[in-house]
Amino acid sequence: MHIGAQIGYSDEDLAFARQMGVEYIDASPRSGLGLEEDGYWHADALNRVREHVESFGLKLAAMHLPLTSAGIEKQIWPSIMLGTPERDRDIEKAQKCIEAASQAGIPLLLYNMAILPVVRTPHRTPGRGGATYSHFNYEELKDDPPLPYAPVTADQAWERITYFVERVIPVAEACQVKMGCHQHDPGMPAGVGYRGIERVLGSIEGVKRFVNLSPSPYHGLNFCQGTISEMCTSPKQVYEAIRTFGSQKKIFWVHFRNIRGGFLGFNEVFPDEGDIDMLKALRTYKEVGYDGVLVPDHCPHVPLDTPNGHVARAFCFGYMKALLQAVEDEDRSS
């Protein structure tokens, strides 16, 4: 296993990642990839990105397709999850991005199948030493008005997700590019959803159904341990999820973060102070043979941090590297 970074593309960000001992990164520039001109990536632009990353002693191990967690209003291909007639055109653009990534030697693409953005309450929770934590409480938000795109039922959501997977994964397999899908963050009550939108990838059963949409070894998960924890009512369920999806070789990338709380109410805290035993979680990844990258995610805000959050992320890097060293030392001594 490797400690990686999901980080910005600036020289400062890349230098910081290398200083922290990181080798594998997920970095996706906001412009210059061909999206503005044609709506899809160009291989020559991706090659330039990879070469720039490599100049810092890093490996571009993953990139994010422009199917993000920012919410449907900010997508360049909104038709895919809205199910409008333009979706075939936009799926073709996604296929072209996969082909370009293959030509540029990028082995993994991460993506989201979501209409809603990441949902949190507007206020943050005070934490240790003046840090603040991202917070979610369903009771505070459940009466928010429906979105203009609502209602989207579970059946409609599954039709749109399945339609995409059936057309994209064969291209990914032919190009030998893995596709890792993020879960819906956070899960919402089944049959109710949020703002009229069902979140079908917000439960363990939903994630299992998604994995079963294709037997391809190139179809899998950007496994967000924090989001998985948000679906659960006990830490035991989180370790079971790692074991379930890891043993199927469907975990392609890991967001290694911790929360305090669980389904419908939580704070995103530092990795050493949440409800999940992160050492036990790492041992479970090791047990199922996961040999990929783990990255910190959604770090708390701390006073006097840099605009890019490097101070909080530095703590997470150090904590994660120490855990990984401990697990590796256990193997050597056994």
C-alpha cells in the first residue's frame, strides 16, 4: 500500500506532496485539457500534465473525470445523471477521455454519479485547539425545498447509472484504464432522499448493487472510507465493507478519513480522534490484499493554515505513514 495525495496542480502543491514523502497523486488541472474546446480530454494535454507531475518526483496515479462531487449545476456533462437525450453525446465524450488517459499512461480515473453535491450543514463544529470540523445533521436539513430536477426516484437513478456503466466500462476495459466511482456523500434515508433526490449509492446495499453492474476488473470503487462510515451505525460495519469490497478486488483508491458519528449525523475529524480504529482499518485493507493508494480527505480546518490546507494535511500524512509503517512491521515480524 502507498500513501498518496488528492491535491491541487500548482507547483506549490506538488512540491508539498513530495516533501511529505508522497509518491502517488491524484491531480486534475482545472483547465488546459481540451474540455473548453471540445468537451473532452486530449492525450497530448494529459501527457504534459503527467510529465509535469513526474518532474517533481511524483507519479500521476489517478485523475478525476469531469463527473465530480460539486453538484449537477457545476457539471459539464449534466445530461448523464439527468437522463436527458444529450447523454449519449456526453457519454461519448467520457469515452474519449478514457481513451486519452490510456494514451497518456494514466491507469485510473475517478468519478461521481451524483446530482446532489456533498451535503453538509452550513455551520462547522468546534474541534480541538481551535480546529473546526465539517458537520452534518439530517434533522437540520430534511425540510429543505426540492431541487428543480426533482423528483429523482431510486429506479430513475439506477437507470441512469446503469446506462453509463454499460457504455463506459467496455471502453475502459479495452483501454486498460480502471474506473473508480465515489459513493454518495452522505447517505440519506431510503425512499426519502434529500431535496427530492434519492441517493442510491449512499448505502452498503447500494454500493454492492453498483459493483455488480459489471464483472469487469476495470469497474470498481473510489472507496471513501469516510462516506462508508456515514452510511453505517457501527464501526464494525465499516471493517466489514472493507473486507467485502476489498476481497472482490473492487477497491481501486481509498479516501482514508475518519468521522465521529454515523448515519444521518457526524463530524469529519482528524484521523486519530474518530470512531473508526484506523489501525484496524489499515490491517483490514492489508488482510484483503489491497495494494493501492490511500489519501487523506476532508481534513479539518485549523487556524493559521495555508489557503490549500497544507498544515492539516501534513498531520494526516504523518499519521497515515506511521500507521502504514506499523502494519508493514507487523508483517516482517510475524
